Amino acid sequence: MGRLAGPLLALLLAAPFLLPAWSTDDAIAAMRGRLRTRGFDSEVVSGPMVALWSEDAPDDPLASNPAMPPAVRAAPPGAYLVVTEAGDWWAWPSGADQGPLVDPPPLW
């Protein structure tokens, strides 16, 4: 039990800062919901979308908000670039998004 105490303690202390994995499917589903609430028509909301992870994304605009959970504020930089028929959008797991981008980054 003594050998497990250190790693177990570390996991318990880090648990509040661990973010659940956010996949491309999650980013697309979130973007569909966000576009729907903004009044985009069903062709755009249910149309084709592609999500690409980028470490070069701008910082999450909600990360500096003290009301956000510590896990969001401590999240590493990066976001999904979601390409839709309504333009390209940055989407973060915190619920923030930015777009449609006037000058989207190049797709690799």
C-alpha cells in the first residue's frame, strides 16, 4: 500500500485540474448547437463540418474569468478549428467560440 500512496495522492490532488477529453465529434456537436442557438438554418446546422485541433489557437476567452472552474482556467492553449458552411470557427470545451473568422488559418 505504501508504494501506491504517492501516485494515488498525486492523482487525487490533480483530479480537479484534469479536463475530460474533448474529441472532434464533441467539437462538431457543440458547434452545431451553438449555430442553432444563433439562428442559422437547418442546412447549415446539419451540414458537413470538419474539426481540426490546433495548438496555435488563440487562448480561450473564458479562461481568465474567475467564475470558470479551475480546470478551464488552467487548460493548455489550443482549440478546435471547426469548418462549417457558415465559415470557420474556433471552439473551446469551455463553451466559448469565435467566428466566423475573417482570416482563417491555413488547413494543413
